[in-house]
Amino acid sequence: MIATIIYLLVFLFLIYKNGVFGIFKDDVINSKTFSLLFLLKALAVPVFYLVYKKLYGGVEKFDAGKFYADAATINSYAYSEPFGYLKLLFGLQDESEGTNLYSNYITHTTQWDNGRLKEYFYNDNRIVIRVHSLLHFIAFNSYFVHALFSCSLSFIGITFLYKSVKDFFKSKELFVLLVLCSFPALWFYTGAVLKEGLVIFIFGGTLYLLKKLFSENRKWLVFILLLASFFISFLLKPYILLFAFFTFSIFFWIYYSKKIKLKCLAFLSVLVILITATNFLSVTFKHRSLLSAALKQQRMFADASKGGIFLMDRLKFVRLDFDSTLVKKVNNNDSIFTIKKDAPYIYWEHWHQQDTLFTTANTDTITQYKLVYQLPKSGSNINFDTHSENIFTISIYSLYYSMFYPLFFNSKSLLQHLASFENLLITISIVIFFIGLFQNKKDNFPAITFMVFALLLCLLIGLTTPNSGAIFRYRSPAVIFILLAALYYIPVIKNTKGSGSN
């Protein structure tokens, strides 16, 4: 804990003293304000830990604790094989069965393997583990230091987001930063060792680079950094990062174009063409539409949210009931199990994942499986009928559950009460947006882009995630743009004195 406090003070000093080499230098917001906002962000680190300690017994059995443990395990590989660790950082490692890396390190992780579905909505865990394995050299074996680093990355990303959109919010710059820094779910989940911190860092950096690419003289460094961002976006939550990359590429290209007059129409047309082309490619090469792929992902998520012990080997993915007596640890390794005789389970073979297979009484007690998850049944599952062939009906259900559910009267827990507060903010923001859209004489293009981006992402999240708790977390980088779309139309009294930059 002492190391965490020291790092916090160092970060605050760097922000206040030199803006961390210019990242936090701004002509409107001064360094003192940035320091106070970072302190507000950093409070999420102890809050997240205490909430999970109080409600769930700790972070150890959840993603935050597992990412931390896996990072420490992978970091230890550097001390036995430094060159091998260097190769691992760039994805060049040999982790086949029998290697030192696989036998003594990979088998002791729970999040390193990417899961069983890779053809759509690919979501790589290894980037986060690699980053935190590097940070572990200076983290003094402290979860809190890792969480603070994650929080710091998200704050840098938020600053880049702010710099990307601040030109649309003259005299409202501080309000933009407050929305980005204090939106409850985004604040909460970026205070943990999760993907959200790194996602916001890449998200903000991507938008900032895109703005520079289309608004200034093109520079090779910006282009190279965008290529790196594009590659990472393919792996790390592409449903957010890759979609944001294309959406805001179109937006900044059209916004800074002097030839395009009907900018909203051009933006929506290009976006529709892009989505249609992507769907055509999906049907051609994957033999299913984007909607079918999303609904398949929803069914798989629903299976996981029912709870259970999830195991995987090279051939299949297995789900057993949440009952530790059905499995046996191998050599006291918490990550490797065999299935006990006569245990029932369901499984999916990797080469045809669409078929669910059943074993009523297991006979194979030798095959060793890697633990993927061990979860009790979720208490926030959503059941709604997506068997309708009416895409409009499916979309309405998905948007409702991803943006307006729960809403106080049907919330069941502390986190759902917090989600209800967010949903109220979202509802009010949408009302303000539509009032401003029809009554305000401002250029509607930025606000429409923010709203379309958020709605499409919420639609996708609602389609693929039948669990309100997961939706609450996954939607946070998207719904902040709904609040920004509303803020765009809200009149604010100008600050005649200004805050300046010191």
C-alpha cells in the first residue's frame, strides 16, 4: 500500500509540474485541475477493491484478481528465460505442450488462453497480461500498484478523448472532462486490473491521432502510430475499438473536408455502406450474417452466465455444474483439472462450436483440462426472446436492456441501483439531445455522430450480452458519448476570467 501511495504522489507531481511531458498541457484546463481530476480517478482503486471485498469476498476469483495473478506468473518467466520472455512480449513464443513455458507458467494461468470463440468478437486477454507483466517489475507484488497503473492509463486516454472533442465544446471544456472522468461505471471499472483501463487508453489515443491526421499536415509518425492502434484494436475489444476507429475516421474525414456540404448525410451513408459491406463479407466467408453471429454470441454468454466450472483442452470446451466434487486438481495446481468418473457435463468441440454435446457419465479420468472460469450462477441474467425474425423487434429489446434496464423500481442490488442512476442520466441526455437537435441552430454533425456511435454500440452489446451486470461494464466507453451529445446542446455561461494554463 505504501508503494501505491508513493506512485500516486509521483503521478500527481508529474501532472502538476510538467503535465507528464506535455500530455496534460492544455490552453483551457490548468495543471492543478488535471491533478485534482486524477486524484478523483484514483479513488476508484480502493473503492473497487472494497466493493468486491464486501459484496463478493475479494477480487481474487474475478477478472481483476486473475489478470493480476497471471501477470505475476508470466513475469516470473522472465527470470528463468529472459530471451524467451522477450519473445513472449511480441507474440513469438513457443508455448506448445512440453515446453518450459507451457508446463511451468502457462498451465498456472487462468486468463492467458483466449477462450473458445475466435471467429467473431475476438477479445484477447494476452495484451493486458503482457502489459501488466512488464509493470510487475516495478509493482512490488502489489495489486494496488497495478490497479493504479491501469487507472493512470485510462486517465491519459480520457485526456486524449477530451483533446479530440474539445473543439466542439467551447466554454464547456471542464464539463467534458468531468463527464469523462466521473461517469460512474467508467470511473469504477478503470480503477481495477481489467481491460477497461487499456481500452480507454487506446480509444482516446486513436481518436486523438485521427483528429491530427485529418486536421493537420499529415505526419509519418501519426500514420505509424495509427497502424499500431489499428492492429491492437483487432485484438483488444474490437467491438469498441475497431468500430470507433472506423466511425471516427469517417467523422473526422468528413468534418474537416471542405468539399462535402451535407456532412450528416454523407456520414450516415458511408457508415451504412460500411456495415452492409461487412455483413456481405460475413455472409460470404463465414456463411452467417452479423445478426446471426451476434445472437450466437448471446447464447454462449447465456451459457456462461448460468455458472459452472468451465474447462478447456486442445479439443473441446467443457462446462460442469458449479460443484468442486466433480473435478480433481492435478498436482495441487489450481489451474489444471481432471474430471471425476461418472460426472455429467456438456461440451463443445472447437472445430464445430455450434453443436452442443452431452456426456451423462464421464469415463475419461486421465485427460487434463485447463481451468477457464469457475463461477456461481449470475443473479443479473436477462431473459428476452430473440427468436423473432423481426430485426426491429430484436433491436428494440436489445437497446432497452442495454440502455434503460434497470431503472430503480426493478433493480435488485447496489450495482444495479448505480446502473439505474446511469440509466436515468442516459434517458435525460437523450431527451436533451432530441430537443437540441430540433430547436438549436448549431451544427448537428458532431452530436449526431456521438449519438449514432453510442446507439450502435449499445445495440451490439445488448444483442450479445444477456446480463445486466456485464452490460453495465461493457457499455461504459460508449454511453459517455450520449452525455456528450446532450452537453453539446446545453447552454453554459461563459467564464470570462478563464482557467488558463500554468
